[in-house]
Amino acid sequence: MAGTSKTTPYFEDLLPAMADKLGGDGLMRELCNGFELLMDKDKGVITSTSLKSNAAMLGLQDLRDDELASMVREGDLDGDGALNEMEFCVLMFRLSPGLMEESYLLLQEILEDDLKTAGF
């Protein structure tokens, strides 16, 4: 999913391809599996420490502790300093430009259909 070169970090957005191949339910199962791989087994959440312990699996072994902590803060919606499964899934969708674009287009289609049905 992510990696670093010697000069420039990059992110390859694989979620849209996974969604196409696995469907919605399959993608959610894979996200849940990813969460379980990264979580602190005792606490049941992803912490900066558990992310650091598993960073190599994601190609993130070169990230500093403060960068890993920032990743956790980015998705921490309830402010507890960790990511629960829902926060992790929301973050993965937010970080996927392809899935966000598809979601926007689907919402736009639904709204247009609703307007047509309502006679507008």
C-alpha cells in the first residue's frame, strides 16, 4: 500500500482496485483484517506503538515516531489517542482519493435521481 524511495515518499492507492475486485463486503473484511494486524492485541486499538511495531509490513519502517503518531492523530475521531476499528476504516476511506471520488459521484447520482423523482 505505501512505501518510500530514497528521495520521495509515495502512496499507491490500492483501495479502489480492491473494492472493484472484492466488492463492498470483501473490502470491509480486508480492512478489518488490516486493523487486526496493526492493533495492540491487549488494548484492541491501533496505537502509535503498535503502528511502529508493524510499520515494516506497510513499508513505513523509515517513518519517525512523531510521523507515526501523527498518522494515528489524523484518524482519531474521539480523541482517545488510538484508532478503533471504525476510525481506522474511516481513515482508510478518507486517504483514498479514488474511493472518495467514487463515493462523491454515487452521492451525486442519488441526489439527481431524488430530484427527478420529486419533479425538479
